[in-house]
Amino acid sequence: MNTNIKRIFKIGGFSIFFILIIIYIILGSKDLIFGVKIKNVNLDGLPAQSGATVTNNVIKLTGTAKNAINITLDGREISVDDQGNFSETIALLPGYNIINIKAKDKFGYVDEKNYKLMYSAK
């Protein structure tokens, strides 16, 4: 009877140890598993929507790119802080404009967002 209890504790201890190792590995590799994500993109403080019509030719674009090391806005690199936040001011031309945001992570994965805006002066 005593050897069965020791055996149960030994198996239970090893099981808990391996479960903790697996949890540690999953948490440590979450950047690889989830990749890069562009989130919370706002134009002049409002959520960005493709197909929107704007009346200001200069707008402020803000957002978050989780796990990104490189972000480009319309082909030019923009800065990002440690939390992944970015903020840029862009000028729109009269008519149809496409805003392209591309984020790349350290593993080479890419997330890309395109917003199509119509600028019409009042």
C-alpha cells in the first residue's frame, strides 16, 4: 500500500512538472504563434473605415501593431514605440486615396491593412 502512494506521488509530480514546462513553452512562444496584428487604427480619433468620405486634407492616423518590428505607411517606414503604438499625420489628395499600412514581425510574418478614403473639399 505504501509503495502505491509513493508511485502515485511520483507520477503526479512528474505530470505537474511537464504540464508547467508545456505552459512555459506556450507562453514564451506566443509571438510566434499569434504573429503580428494591426489593431485599433483611427483616423482623426475615429475608427478607420474603408470607403469613408473625409473633409480634412490633413488627418492623423494612430493605431497599434502588436509584435511588430517594422511598420510602413504607404511604403515609407514609420516609428513605433515599445508597446507597438504608432502615430502619423498624412495629407490626402483631392478624390480617391488609399492608405496602406504594413507591419512585419521578427519572424517575417506580415499583416497588411488598406483603407480607401474619399477626400472632398467643402
